[in-house]
Amino acid sequence: MAPHLQSAVIGESAFAQELRKRLQRIASVDVPVLLSGPTGVGKSYLARVIHSLSPRRQFPMITVNCAAIPPTLLESELFGHEKGAYTGAYRKVAGKFQAAHQGTLFLDEVVEMSTDMQAKLLTVLEEKKLTPLGSTEVIQVDVRLIAATNKSIHHALAQGELRADLYYRLNTFHIHITPLSERPEDIIPTIIYFKAQLEQQYQRRLEITPAALEFLASLPWPGNLREIIHFLERLLISDVGKITPRVAEKFIENHIENGVLTVNKIVPLKQAVAAYIKEVVAMSNTKAEAARLLEIDIKTLNKYLNHETAGTKKSGTQ
């Protein structure tokens, strides 16, 4: 059963109300959708909502994180390959387009795809057919595409990271998801909604007082929806009892000390840097994504993480 639109879109901000209106049109029109917004803001959640409201909901929704797959393997991942198509291709494998046939294909971080690969993607979208690597067989595909990026669309176009022709093809419906800091009235409904979801998932109850909800609504939540979900998960498994403002504040302070930076607090610079890096990694889908957001390479990121782990072990043995 498809979810009710009112419950699928959380909150009563102007953004949430406008989004409900747009989803009523998007759900019934079988066209590509482009989602943009900061990391953790809920792009993958909204993609699942769109799929579940669409006529394709009885068929699969397949997700591909373009930032997590090496460029040399992405074509095979999407279009499939024949046995022997490249070194290591020991058997014939169908691609994600075929897996999503009649359903929805969600390409997360689509701007991370090379421009050559973007051109091939555009061809498949236009012609509705593909040829797997190492094959001459032409396969018809019927897929609705939802793409997402946390980058500025205009910047990506200006820098040549996003092909203009692919952008025009994806931009039939473009939804930019604003961060929670710009719509604080949606924070309490978001906490209540995902608290119920996680209680069902973990088969545990979590009591948060109205005053604690108001306190949590006053926080900036730089990690957006993903940070709220992680925070609620930590509360559920910690057995801290009834959540009052003081309990919530103490819980957050303790987690800052353990490497989770959520609210403003003066701590030593080295500790703050380590906490920030660990939080970015926690909010990211992959280390590669975290490194890109931090504008450092993977080697440097691992150096920070390994140093922090070593420091924690050392302090624990003293």
C-alpha cells in the first residue's frame, strides 16, 4: 500500500506544504526527478517516498551511490557486462538498469559520475535501451530515474561537472530540499515521526518530554535528517530513561566528548577537529564522500581516524 502523502512529507513549514503539492503532480507523472540539498537532508528518503507514491511502486527501487563506485566500474554496475568483458568479469552480470526494470532507479550523487559516463546515461534515458559491456545485445529498459546531488547545481554546471544536456533531461522536476536550520518548525514533527519508526524497528520505547522536544528543536542539527536519526538511535540503545531537557543536554555533552559534535561547546581544538571529522564520516554514506566534503584525500582522512582511535586506546589503558 502506498503511504498517505500527509504522513510521508513531515512537517508544516512552507517548504513541506509546497512539497506535498508538488508530490501530488510528481507521483502520477512518469518523468525523471532531480533532488538537491545538503548532505543528510533526506534526499534518499524523499526518493523512496516518490517511488512508493508512484504507479511503479509494485516494482523494485534500486539505489546506486555513484560516489562509492570507482569510475571504471560504474558503467558495468549500471549496464551490466558479459563474461570476459574485462579483467575480473568471470560471469555474465545484469546491471542496475535491468534490476530496476519497470521500477525506479535512484542515482545518488550523480554529479560524481564522469562526464563521459553522464553522456552514456543520457543516451540510455533517451533511447530506453542499453548494451552491456562486452555484448552486442540491445536490451530494452523501462525505468524511472531519480537523481540526487549535494552539490550546487549551478556551480556543477559552471565547472563542467554536470553536463548541461543531462541536467535538462533530469530537470523535468527539480526539488531542492532545504536544511532543517531554515525550517525549524519541522524539527519536532521529524523527531516524533522517526522516533515512532525506530521504536518499531528496535522494538523499544523512548519517552521524550514536551520540554525536551522544545530543547531539541532549538539545536542547529547541521547533519539534518541523518543526524536526527542517528541521535534517536543512540538514545534508544542507551537506556537513558525518560528524556528531559537536562537528560538530553547531558547525553549530547557526553557524546561530544566521545567524538560526536552536535551543539556548540568550547573544547580543545584537537578534540573538536577529531569530533567534527568523525561526525562527518558518520553522516556520510562512504569515507570517499566524507573526504570530499572535508576537502581532504582518503589518506589524510584515515590518518585522522587512526590517530583518534589510537589516542582512545591509549587513554583507556592509563
